[in-house]
Amino acid sequence: MSNWEILWSARDQFWSGFFSTMEIFGLSISAAFAIGCGMLYLLEGSRPRLTVPLRVFIDGMRMLPFLILAYLLYYGLPAFDIRLDAWWSGVGALAVYHGCYFAEIFRGARLTFPPGQVEAAKAHGFTKGKMFFRLILPQIVMQTRPLLGNQLIYALKDTAFLVIITVQELTAAANSLSGTYFIPTEAFIVVIGFYWAVSVVMEIIIKQCGRFSAKRGFDHV
Amino acid sequence: MFEKSTSESVRSEQTTPERTAPARTAVSIRHLSKSFDGVEVLRDVDLEVREGDVVTILGSSGSGKSTLLRCINWLERPDSGSIHIGGQRIGVNDAGRPMPVRELARVRARTGMVFQSFNLWPHLNVLHNVTEAPIHVLGKSKAEAETHARELLEKVGMSAKADAYPSTLSGGQKQRVAIARALAMQPEVMLFDEPTSALDPELVGEVLAVIRDLSAEGYTMIVVTHEMAFSRAVSDKVVFLDKGLIIEQADPETFFTNPSTERVRKFLEREES
């Protein structure tokens, strides 16, 4: 049996790793997006007691290697009597880490948001919350679309780190097959194919979303 | 309604004085002062605007015209003085404290503002720019808001562009949409902050025509402008600001032909030349 035939016979293991990766990725990236939006909203006010610690937290996360955060959640939290299993530690680490990146991307765009539009909203009787969610946030998301696409790919790749805290995802599947049959090259080539395929599909989707914003004059696709 | 009040005016004079009294006050500004970094921009400004009146505010750049207008809906916070819109004080509650944001938003919604730089919301199409605040601030139903919005777009000559996005419109078209957007709130007073200053000269006319139509329909309006001919044609009252002081307030005929101050005379001469 050739090495490729061995891998083909073990394809169920790849598929289950792949679905696990996609599940982790989908859940954590959705949570990260929500965290990013929530942080941007909290940064809206001019209350330094809230905004200064938040900025420090965001910067702290961005300057931290992702793997360390995953370690902290999985091995460090039990010291405080909080026990998350590997899967939830991984999802939580990804969500918080990339949530901070999202927040930073949004914050950059918010700085250049036209103040006249905010004034127009106030003049029409909008209060902070509705103004943020209906007028500011949609525009910020459209404007930062290419950066968000980039961040999604980073997040996808970071899921591979979770093999180190024993999460059974795609890289773990390749790892285990290469260990069992001594065929590392072929096993890892297969997972590269998976990661590439997902990335390419995401790129296409993000690009298609660009048409929506281009129609509104946000960028040119 | 007008005829009725004249025919009844004699009989009802004592029982219902407000019916025969002159038009009610739409905006009342008292002792308004405002400084930016120690520079006095408005100094003890008093201004009354009656319902249905068009007041234009003239003055050179930096005279405080825009600041005065922006104080009316509290986009700028005055340092002292008071502003009432339809009898309701803005910005300060009965206890003399800063108004809670929700209450402030409600009073603001009684005014409509049109900006120099339009400030349309670019992610929404023309129709949704106009319906956004009626639905999400006033709580109108979508159907009701859209029907009203289409009427207003018709009024400003923009109904053909209801589905277009702001980025595809000319400056004059954007400003007409912005006027419709402000009107959709059914404000008691419309505030125009140099509505034609950012427009190409050939687009100024279409916007001024819309504002002129509104004045004919009896809207209460306060217009900060540099357009002298327009001011003369539409105003019930012309106000001249100089270094934060109102130095002249008159009907347009008097203002433009026989101003009482040397400063205004010089200003008008320069404009004509």
C-alpha cells in the first residue's frame, strides 16, 4: 500500500479533524467579532476609567503570542479553580485574542469616521446605542472588510496551535497519522491542502462582500 | 383656518387671547454666550423666531453664525443663557442640571438640521436615509415612514433617486436629500447651516429653490447663509452677527436698503462689489 493509500484509508480521521477545526474556527471567530464590536462600543464614550484599561488590555493581547494565551487558559486557569476542557480553552483563547485584533482594526477605522455623520445622527435625535449599531458599526465593518478578511485567515491558522493543548482538530489528525504510519510529509501536505482550500473560499466570500460595500461607495472591487 | 380666526377675533379676544395673538414663538434664545478656548464666539445673544418665520443669519466668517445655529440643537453647548424650542428648554432640565441624553435627544428631534457638508449616511440609500430616523427615533412603522419619505423626496425633486446611494449623487442632490431627511422628522424648526457653501456654483440654485419652496409652505426656518439675494427674497427677518454680537436685526427691506450700522453697510457694499 502506498503512503497516499494509507492516508486515503484513514480519511475519516482527516474529516473529523477538519470538521472539528471548522467548528472551533466558526464559533471562535463569531465570538471574536462580537467581542471586537463590543469593545469598540465601550471605547465610544469618553470615560477614561473604562477606556484606558480597555486599551491596555487590547494592546496586551496583541503583544502576546497566541500559544501562551492558550496555555494560560488551559494550564493556568485551574490554579484559580476555573477548569475549562481543551476544546473550550482553545475556543476561548481564539475568541479573546482575535477579538482584540478586531477591536484594534475597528478602532483605527473609527478614528477616521466622519464626525459630521455623528452630528447628523444626534441632530436627528439618535442616542448613542442606536447611532452606534445602525450608523457607525455597519460602515466601519464595510470599510475594514479587507483587514477583517486577513484576520480571518490568521485566526484559521491559529487553530492549528490548539493541537499542543490536545484539541483533536485537523493538525492533530495529521500529527497522529504521521506518528502512527511514519508518513509525515504526505500527512502534512494533506492538511495544508485543507487550510488552503478554506482560506481560498474565505477570500472569495470576502471579495464578494466587497461588491456590497463598493455599491455604497466604500471601496472599489 | 386663517379666515376663521379673523372673523372670530373680536368676540373671542378675552377668552382665548392666543388665537388673536401674533404667531407663537418657535425658538427663543436669551443671553446666549459661548467661548472656545477663551475666545468669545457668542456674546449675550438674544433672538426670537416666531412660528412660520424665516430668519436668515448673515455675517462674515468667524462671526459666530454657525455656532449660534449649532447651539440651538445643542451640538454646541453654550456657556450661559437659555434656548427654548416650542417652549421646551433644551440642554438643561427643570432642576437646572444637564439634560439626560434621552431627553436631550427628544428635544433635538423637534429641530431638523441641514449641514454644509450634507452628512448623509453613505451605507443607506436615499430612501433609507430619509426613513432611518423616523423609524428608529420616532418609532414610526416602516410603511408609514416610507410613504412620507417618498412624498418628501417628491417635494425636493429626488424621487427618481430613491434607490440610489449617496456616493452616486451630486452635491446639490445630496443636499436636497438631506433636506428631505430633516423634514421627515416633522420638526418644529428647520436649521440650515450654510446649506450651499460646499456646492459648485451651478448647483446652488436647485438647493435654494427647495428652501424657498419650504418658506412658502410656512415652515419655520433659521438659515445661516452667504447668499444675499436669497436672504433678501425669503426672509421675514435678517440678523447680522459681528464678533459674536447681533448688531442688526431687521426686516429684509430695511436691512438691505437702509441698515442702521456702519458695519452692515460696509458688509453689503463688499458683497455687491
